[in-house]
Amino acid sequence: MSGNTFGTVFRVTTYGESHGPALGAVIDGCPSGLPLSAADIQKELDRRRPGQSALTTPRKEPDVAVIESGVFEGRTTGAPIAVRIVNENQRPSDYGDTARLFRPGHADRTWFEKYGLRDYRGGGRSSGRETAARVAAGAVAKKLLGLYGIRICAWTESIGPIAAKSGAPENAESNAVRCRDAEAAAEMEAYIQAKAAEKESVGGVVACRADGLPVGWGEPVFDKLDAVLAHAVLSVGGVKGIEFGSGFAASLLCGSENNRPGHSGGVLGGISDGEPLFFRVAVKPTPSVFKTQIFRGEDGTETETALRGRHDPCLCPRIVPVIEAMTAVVLADFALLGRCSRTGKPALQTEEKTLK
Ligand SMILES: Cc1cc2nc3c(=O)[nH]c(=O)nc-3n(C[C@H](O)[C@H](O)[C@H](O)COP(=O)(O)O)c2cc1C
């Protein structure tokens, strides 16, 4: 299996399966001297971990981050940073009934056809649990970006037909759906719970904004800033679409309208243009639902049955920190790559603050 590593200079490799002993991330290419503690990583993991509210899976995982290398006396050394997260709440018995069946909407059949075998326990490596490792790596990237004065904030913009109407993105952490609009958040919660009671799940839209980006990040041919962000974000399970700035709505505008500030999403020609980076992602309804469905088996037969186990009726609240993490990993990489653009000091780029 290839493709377990992401990035060019700031390179993140994740490992581990949903019901294996542990999962984790190895971050290569992080410069030395960056202050970093397990608490910096834990803060982000606590936002992604299951069991945070009635809206997330009751699987209780403390998701404790252990830094195993690359940090000495509270600072990065320049060596690979390894972060391990032990899986403590495996319950493979939840999957006994459906072990030889492919769950609809999951990667079960495609992985089986590709590799000839699969870890049926929660999807193994294809599980959303793999994103805990990404969040750990994203926490390191966020620390690095802090030196450049960059802040990343993602939030739930809509759930099913209910959309946020007002509110600052920073408000989103104050409710369980992570929506910037408290009134819409209450409606969203009720909607998710009503659908969960029908043994159903729902999807939504997550938005992300990064402030403080200098002009000039992004490599403008194959590794455009928006292209790499799309790669990073679409690699998160359950994310089905992405649009930058005016996005698909740009197709309805005239050129002069779309040329106005705020429509670019902060990227022109694959290079950051100095405006806030802004994009939205479409999140599909959680594939695991408790309704009776038709399952195809490894032997080609079809069975009508229902899933057991523990699943989020809506992925958006837990995908929010994952989107921030992947954005941070991409931006940290471009921050380091940006140092190679010119001889001398790039005129328009922010220099990182000197470490004390
Ligand atoms: C943080 C996170 C948590 C997830 N939790 C669940 C879950 O509890 N149940 C589920 O069916 N899918 C969950 N998923 C989504 C599946 O992993 C994903 O839909 C599946 O692997 C198929 O991939 P695809 O939807 O990208 O095609 C989660 C995804 C993420 C990112």
C-alpha cells in the first residue's frame, strides 16, 4: 500500500488501524527549536475524539498523545517527531455478525477486491479513526504556523437543510455541532437526533478559514495551494467535495463580479494572494446506519441485515478538527517550501518570528 505519507518538506506519515494496538504519526522535516509539548497535541486530539457529546459515537477513547521522539527539553530537535495514540476501546465483537459482509457506503468491498483480504474491525486502516494521527500531526503544524501569525478555524456551516445565518467562526466551539450560529446549531442538533432516532444519518458542509497568510505560498504548476489543499482534504474519509471562495457559484457570476475581493478564496494562480484562505467541503451522511440494508458478502451473496456498533449520526462536528489539521499540514509545508522561492528575502512574505 503506498500513499501513507503526505507533504514535501514537512512530511507526515500515519500508521495504525482502528482496532489495532495503537495508531500514530511520524512528522519528518519539522525545523528544530519549535516549542512543543504533549499538551499542545492533546488539546487538538480532545476536539476530535469520540464521546464528546450525545451527537458523537459513544466509543470512549481517551486518545492520549505520547511523543516518542524528536522533542528534547520541550523543543523540537529537527529529528522525526513520532506521536503514538494507544487504542483502548476496541470492541471487535461489534463486527462479528457482519465480518464477511461489505458495509454499504464503506471501503470494505474496494479494499477486499484490491488487497484480497481486509481487517473487518471497523474498517481497519480505512476507518475515520486514522484521522486521530492526522490531528496529532496537524497540532505540530499549527505550532509552526503560529510563528508566522497564522490562525486556522473550521466550523460546521450547514447540516442537511439547516444552514448558519450569522455568527463568527470562533463561536463554533461553544456548541456540540461546531456551528458558528448558536440558533442554527440548536436546530441542527435536533435534526441530527431526530434522524438518529429513525436509525438514519445526515451530512453537511464544513467551512475553513485561515487568517494571516502572506502572499506567495503555493507552487504554481502541479502543486498549487488549492490543488494540494484539495488533495489533503479529499483524503479525509467522508469528504466528497471542496470549493474555494465563490466556488461552484462562480459559474453564475460575470468576470468583473468574480474578480472582486473575497471571491478568490485567498488563492490566485495556485499562490496565496494575501486574503484569508477560505474553502468549504461537502461531508456525506455517515455510511454506518442502523437501518436494515442489503449487504453484499465476500462470496457474492446478498443478505438483508442491520449494523450494530457505535457510530456518529453526523460526521461534521468531528471532521472540523481534521480539516483544520490537514490545512495546517499543507500550510506548514508551503511555509517551508516558500523559503526556496528566491535568493534573498522574499519581498512580500512574512518572516517567522524569532524564537526566544
Ligand atoms: C473523524 C471521522 C470519523 C468517522 N466516523 C465514522 C463512523 O463512526 N461511522 C461511519 O460509518 N463512518 C465514519 N467515518 C467515515 C468513513 O470513514 C468513510 O465514509 C468511509 O471510510 C468511506 O470512505 P469515503 O466516504 O471517503 O468514500 C468517519 C470519518 C472521519 C473523518
